[in-house]
Amino acid sequence: MLSQLFMAKSAFFAFERKMQVVANNISNSQTVGYKKRRVEMESLFPLVLERTYSEFEDNVSGAGNKRKRFMEYGQGVRIVDITKDFSVGTIEVTNQQLDMAIQGKGMFQFRMPDGSFSYSRAGNFHIDPEGNLLSPNGHPLEPAIRVPRNVTEFIINEEGRVFVRVGDDAQPREVGQVMLAKFPNEGGIKAIGQNLFKETIASGQSELVIPGRDGVGNIKQRALEFSNVNIVEEMMEMLLTQRSFELIVKTIQSADSMLKIASDINK
């Protein structure tokens, strides 16, 4: 009976975390560059249950030659990992000059206040008073790009080369190069909030690449990559998780009732 309660306890906390992940996916279904998460679970401490007897399937036969068949069952579940799906989301045209979408693999690199680097797929940039190109959270793009004053036109080609037309200039001039970061194991990067990631030992060291080369995607100006969350799938996942919660609660209530009956019998 206590084993039943331990199983229900492990499932309760695992599905509680799963519900948080699903809710986070739904709340970010319209977030630029957001990548959905998935909860991976496994059976906890598998045990072997003797199931049935059957005859040996070999040349030796007879009523006395029998073998046991076994079935494994767990004492609960646990979360193995929360994986990230880096498939490309929907790319939509915005006609905003500073918007950029990555058509393929790769991530923008930003410098954090402590000097470290973070990475994101969100390309809705803006410019500060000094002309620095910044992320939605105010972190400067790395390598840095500074835009002159009085810019009348902002052009970014597929390879990430940045051109601007200042005032009445006849020809645009190049002011910088957008680079994309790639990782040996993209799934190993760590989410740090604000739609940002950091490299880890599991991800390997990042490498800056010119867009369109070495397996990274091209840059599409005046467009944004939105979340790759399928809202219908997430709502179905939330419904299944809710049903699982109901079964877990019923399991706990049944165990509690049986323990109460057993306690009353012993009185």
C-alpha cells in the first residue's frame, strides 16, 4: 500500500512539472523565436513481477520442464530531461527594417552585462541612442554593429552584410556583418530566461559563421521567425496531463481509504 502512495507521489510531481512546461509553451505561442519544450520521463526503479508459467520451447519437453515468464513494472516515474525543439517556426513578413529572421540553423549572439555571451533566435532588433543594434531585451549584438545617425535606409542581405544609406548619399555604405552562432550539439544549450540560451559543456563551444555558410541559415530582412509551438497540440497535451492528474488523485484517495479501513479493522 505504501508502494502505491510512493508511485502516486512521483507521478504527481512529474506531471506537475510537465503541466508547467506545457503552460509555458502555450503562453509563448506568439513569442518571437521561442522554441517549445518537451518533458521526457522514464520508469523509476523497475522491478520484476512473476507473471505466468509456460512450457520450455526447446527439444526437452515434459510436464516437469517449465519456465517462468516475467514482466517489469516501475515504482513510479521521474523526469529524465526537458528537451528543446529547434525546428524553424513560422516566418512572417513585418516590413520593419531592423527585423531579421534566420532561414535555417544558427542563432544570434549577444553580449551580456557581465561580459558573457547569450544566444537567441529572436530577431526583432532596435537601436539605442548611440546607434548600437540591440536585442529585444537591450543586449548588444555581437559582433557589435553601430548605425550612423540620419540613416534613411537600412539594408541587410542574405549573408548578413549590413548597409545603410545616410542622408542624400547616392550609394549605401557597409557598416557591419551579422554573424550566426552554431553549436556541435544545439540541444545541449541551457535556457536562462528572456528567450535566451547559454552554451554548456553538453552543447560544446559555439562558432561564429557567416550566414549561408557551413550549414547555418540565411538572413531574411523585414521578417521575423515566430514560435514553433502548435497551439492545438499543446492544448491536447494539457488535457491529457490534466486527466493524468485526476487518475493520480484517485489513486491517492483509494490508498488512503484502504489504509483507513485497515486501521479500523485493527482497532
